[in-house]
Amino acid sequence: MNFPPRAQLAQCPTPLHKLDRMGQSLGVELYVKRDDLTGAELSGNKIRKLEFLLAEALAQGCDVVITGGGEQSNHCRATALAATRLGLGSVLCLRTLDKKQPPPTRGNILLDRLAGAEVVWIDHEDWAHQQETYEREAERLRRAGKKPYIIPEGGSNALGAWGYIACVQELSKQLATLPRKATTLVYACGSGGTGAGLVIGGKAFGFADLGVSIAGVNVCDDRDYFVKKIGDIAKAFARDYAGPTVADHEIEIVDGYVGRGYAKSRPEELECLRELASKEAIILDPVYTGKAFYGLCQELGKDKERFGERVVFLHTGGIFGLFPAAEAFDALW
Ligand SMILES: Cc1ncc(COP(=O)(O)O)c(C=O)c1O
């Protein structure tokens, strides 16, 4: 595939680690694709997408990026740091319950501030009209003589999808060094961009021929929402880059693990996160990877064959969201 221009930000290829102890207790050959190691402060899945999005921002001569997300958004933190690294400014529209009483500066918010981002607090009402919110900020910046570039929620659009096509290319080389086995790549799905890149990349790099399937565990909304969202990104990708067509039935979403809602944890999810950390020194986050891994364990508990002989869990990062959630773990100690 002909990749579009790319700003080099991520430390790649990320390693593929075998998790013997956890795999044994789950009854499968378990691997983790360490996309939490794409960097230190600039880590996780968003950086792969930002390599392409920010390259476009630079090519268009933009000097500031605008994006948004939840108050502890990993995407916003990664955007702020990546923008700074490339000499761009950033405006982050962070969603909180009451914008007049913003949350304390901790976790990702602390890193946003350190990176020099301008934080604009928005509420759920503003979020419901996200595009207008970004346009309003863009207009304000233009009036101040700036040239803004808008990045959608999660960096999830056709251009951002290239990030996870690149990851599939990397992973297919890594899997080719292992004996062939029925394998499923399991990932956390939050805004659909990672899923879209994986599904498009899986088709382009012949995952089916390698016996590899892809399954997303949604951490918000539901299966229908993500089949549509991923399908829409794939359609835009096919249009813009002559990519492969993706049918709805080729998008597998494992629904049922949103739990108490987006960014709200249940004790059993935190216990699962603790178990993986104490067995394998792999640290998940409570909002995305922790929920997806909990879903994976539950599904295997019901049916060991569910994902084939080998499971590759895609660790998409998010460690900084763990610290503001520390008190939720108190009951475990
Ligand atoms: C740590 C982490 N994992 C997974 C996701 C989900 O990725 P996507 O938004 O591409 O579905 C996100 C962001 O939403 C994230 O921050």
C-alpha cells in the first residue's frame, strides 16, 4: 500500500510479548502487542494515527491543532504532546460534567498543561455538537491570525486509519515468525479509528490467509454503533485511497462489557487489571484496555475456543488514566 506522508512520532515496531502465566490460566496461547510502548509520554494507539494527521496539518501550513475528548482523554494528551514536538500549538476541548467546575489537574490533564495546550472545558451539551464546538474554536483562532487544523474525536477518520494499517503490516511480519495457528487480535474500541485501521489493514495484508481474525470490545455505545462507525470510516477510506471494501459482517464487535458506562469501573474489571499486572507486569488502563481485557477473559471463561488457539491482545496504552482512578482500587488491597 502507498502510505501518505507521515511525521515520525511512534517508536515502532512495538514488541509482541508472550504472556505464559496469564495464557495458562485462560487456556490459550496469549500474546500482547505492546502499543503502550510507542513512546513514554507520547504513548499508546493515538500516536500512530497522529503521525498521518499531523503530517497533513504541517503540509497545509497549519500552526495549531484543535481536538477534543473526555477530561482524561489519552487522545488529547497525545495530540498536545505530538503537536508541541512538531512546533504546533494545541487547543483541547475537554468534556466534563460541569464546565464551570473543571476537574483537578491530574493524570492526562497535567500532561496536557505541561505540553502547553490551551484547555477549553466543554459539557455534554457542547459535546453533542462537537463539530460546531471545534468550528467555533477554529473561528476564534483564525481571528487571532492562526491557521487551525481540526482533528476529529480519537483521530478516527480515513487518514488516521493509516496508523493501524501500519500496525497490521508490523504485526503480520511478527506473526509470520510464529507457527501458524488460528489467532484472534482483540482490541479496545472507543471511537472506531483503531478498529477501522485494523480491519482495512487485515484485508490489505491478508490476515484471513494467515488465519487471523480481529475482534473489538466496545467500551461505550454498542455493537451496531461501531459496525456503522467503522464501516463509515472504511467507506471513506475506500473512496479517498482506493482501499479494500469492508462489509458489515467483516466487523466483529464483542458487545456486553461497557459495564457501568464509559470511564466508570466495576470492581471485577479492576480485579482483572490487578491480576494481569501482578502475573505479567502488564499495566492496563481502567477506561479502555482494562475493560477490553476483562471482556476477553469473560468470553474465554464461557468458551475457550471463542478466539482460536492464540489470542493477541492489542495494548493501546492509557496508563496515565490509571492514576486519577487510584481510589477506586482501594477495596482491592
Ligand atoms: C488507551 C486507549 N485504548 C483504546 C482506545 C480506543 O481507540 P479508538 O478510539 O481508536 O477506538 C483509546 C481511545 O479512545 C485509548 O485511549
